[in-house]
Amino acid sequence: MFTTSLRHNVSFTEALLYWLKLGFISFGGPAGQIALMHTELVEKRRWISERRFLHALNYCMLLPGPEATQLAIYIGWLMHGTLGGIIAGALFVLPSLVILIALSWIYLAFGHVGLVAGILYGIKPAVVAIVLAAAWRIGSRTLKNGWLMAIALAAFVAIAIVDVPFPFIVLGAALVGMIGGKFAPDVFKVGGGHKQANVAEESGPAIIDDHTPTPEHAGFSWGKLFRVTLIGIAMGIVSWSMLVAVFGKATPLVQMSWFFTKAALLTFGGAYAVLPYVYQGGVETYQWLTAAQMIDGLALGETTPGPLIMIVAFIGFVGAWTKTVLGPESLVLAGILGACVTTWFTFLPSFVFILAGGPVVEATRDKIRLTAPLTAISAAVVGVILSLAVFFAEHVFKLSQPLMQWDVVAIALAAASCIALLRYKLGTISLLTACAIVGLVVSSFH
């Protein structure tokens, strides 16, 4: 059961206010969001110990889906049960959804206005730099030896040149990790994602400390596992059936619901890793938006708090708007519906994974396994992210054009952004603000 200190020191209202605050300040992608939670929950508030935090994070990284969101759900669930997990996850996502709906409307209604076009011109090269910086950061932590570098290179070649579907790359990497973990375990040892500071000595024990007993609601039982899983699956099926009943089976909203459910089950390694798959479906297969709009959407997603995978809300808004799913008179309402549908089906699996699987995780706190497949998948993700950077660079810099028509200003701005991110550790929002200003200035001379 909950200890007395846990029950009294962190009230449900206090936790709710924190998760709401996090939803509005969680910039910087998954790495930045995890760092925010670590600083606040482990170091300052001492709600959870370093070891328990990292244990939860390791398992969230093993799951498909946005690991920062799942980590918030996990901690909320561990502290206040199922309702606590739902509130933590929902408040982590909702501010971003509302902001992106507003930005998507502005983009479609006024995107060709000089001011908006100038801002986007400056932000796009920064996005290329942000993706490259993400590949560098993940690669520097993950690619510890030649074997892991080879996996990353193979993944890059597979997706960028051979055009292997992303799910097969994930499965192939996991298989290599399983085999390698058995025959060459030293190659696939996982390093910690955070510096192991001895916070307990400085600030005292955490409310959920290393040896705090698992609360009663987090205890494992097969009945609870099946019950939560079936409820989650039923919610997805009922939601999908309602869309089919109202709009028909072969319609954009129904296609989005099924596609983003699949995407949610394939997002190993975070949003950057699954974006090529989302691009293939959204741009090439279903044509909900254009390649240029996809890049613009990522630029907008980088400027908002919340998980980067929230770009799905932009895709849903643009797709429902352009396909006029509610008729030409209701474009804004259609866009809002599209954004909500894509968000619901993208994040529903994450809640099911944590609320159903959390007790399993707590029951295996001293038996962490499956790290070798995770290491191999993480290495492959580096190659996939690099392929995404190449794709964006080709469109933003106009590399498909003759050499003299390449966008030299955009290339220079991206190079400067890389230096600012990697050398001077400039924050994402500061970088995007600076690049937006540069974009306005440059556009004014065109």
C-alpha cells in the first residue's frame, strides 16, 4: 500500500498542477522532456528516486510510443493509480494539441501571407539542424563500438537507399540484439541515459525511494492485466466503429484512425524514428498533405510544448481540411476533428501499455532484461534519423535542383544552427526564434 508519507506529501491536486505545468513547458523533444522530469521529480521535489526513475524509463524505451509521455503516465500511475496515470498523460498532451490546432488553422488560412512564409523560411533550416543534432546526441550515447555503428549504417542504407519499411528495420535490429545479447553480451551493454548523481545524500530520501514497497494498486495480477488490456482494445474498436458508422469505411478519418494506430505500435526510438513511416503514409500513400507541408508541420511541432509525435495532430488537421471530410463549409471543424482523431489513436496504445504493463515492470524491478534488443534498436534509430535529416535537407536546400539553384542561405542557416545546438548548447526555442527573425529579414529582400 501507499506509505503514509506518499499519501500526505503529494496530494492528487499537487500532482495534477505539476502535470499541467509540465504540459505547457515541455519543450525540447523527448530528451528535454525527460530531463525536465528528472530535474523536477528526482532532484527538486524528490517524489521518486533516481533508480526507480531510470527503471521506469528503461521500460518505456523498450515500448513503442513516445517514451517521455509514457514515463509521465507511469509516474502518475505509480503515485495515484489509474486516474493519476490518465491525468498525467492527458495533461502532457492536451496543451500541445490545443496549440497545434490553432497553429494549423493559422498555417492553412494565412500560410501564404508574407509574414508567415518568412517565419517558416527561417525555421525550416533550423529543423534540419535539430534532426541532425538529435542523431548526434543519440549516436554519441548509443554507438559505443563498431558493431553498433554497423547496425546504424545498415539501417540508414536500408531505409534511405533500399527503401525497406521501417517496421522491418526495427524487427531486424531487435533480432540482431537478441542474438548478439546471447553470444556477445559485452557489445550490447546499455549505458545510463542520465548522470548518476547521488541526489539522496544531498536532499534526503525520495517519497518513492529505492526500497519503498510497491503500492497495492501497482501489484501484478493476471486478471488486472487482461482487464485493462481488454478495456483499452475495446475503446479503440468502439472509437473506430463509430467513425466507420458516421463516415464510411474508405474515408480519410477512418484511414487516419487505423494508420496512426499502426504508427503508435511502431514508434520505437521516439518520434524522429517513426517520422519516415508517417511521411510515407501521410504524403505518399494517402496524400493527406504534401512533402512541403510535412516539413512545415515538423517546424510548427518543434515550436510547441509536448511530444514531437504531436505532429500527427497537424497531419490530421491538414488532411481533414484538404479532404473536406465535413464539406467545404466546415473546414475548421473538420480540421479540429482530424487532429483529435489522430491524437486519440496515436496515444491510446501508450496508456494501455503503461496501465496494463506497469505492474509487470514493478514486479521485475531487480530483474531488468531485454536490454540487448533495445541497444540494437537504438543503434538502428540513429541511422533512421540520419535518413530523415537527408530527406529534409533535400527539400529545404533544393538539392534536387542544379548546383547553382541550391538555397545557399538555407544551407548556411542550417550550418549555423548545428553549431549553435552542438557547440554552444543553445535551446530549441531560442534557436527557432532567432531563425524565424532571420527568415523574416531575408524574405523582406526577396
